[in-house]
Amino acid sequence: MKASGVETLYIEPGSPWENGYIESFNSRLRDELFNGEIFLHIDEVKYVVERWRMDYNHYRPHSSLSYMTPAEFAKLCVEVGCYKRQKPTMEDVEIIGTLSNELH
């Protein structure tokens, strides 16, 4: 990941607002999966989490990604080169959304 310019950034303990994206993801994972299940074995957890992850990333459209799945968005980003900047901008999302609409 270093070759792609990705680096690890740490947030201050007790400062969840510094990383709202992952906090939102963690909340969604907890609400949609862990709050409604009782697991008796770690293998159950692994299986259910993997199925949820596949659904979340490959089948569920996200409004913040112009109603594409994260996998579709990532593929399109690679094709149009929006990974060149440290952070995608709203302009990137709008451009990719336009391209996605043209493809569908």
C-alpha cells in the first residue's frame, strides 16, 4: 500500500470525530450485524462478517458513491485515475457518478 501512497494515520484516543468515516462504518456494522446476533463460536463470527462485508462492498449501492457499490466505485476510480490525490474530492464523486450513469 505504501507504493500507492497510502499511509497509516493515528487519531487521538477518545477523539472519534477525527475519523468519522470509520466510526460510521463501525456503527453500521454493530447495528446491522452484532446487535442482532448471538455467536457461539469464532467461526460463526468469521462467516457472518465475511458475508456482510461482501454484501456491503459488492452488492449494496451507497448514496455517497452515486449509488454505486464500493467495488464499482473503486474500479471506476482506477480507470479514470481519481486515486492520484491524497483524498478524493466531491468533484471526483460527481465525475465518477456521471461516468457510472453513462455506463448503465
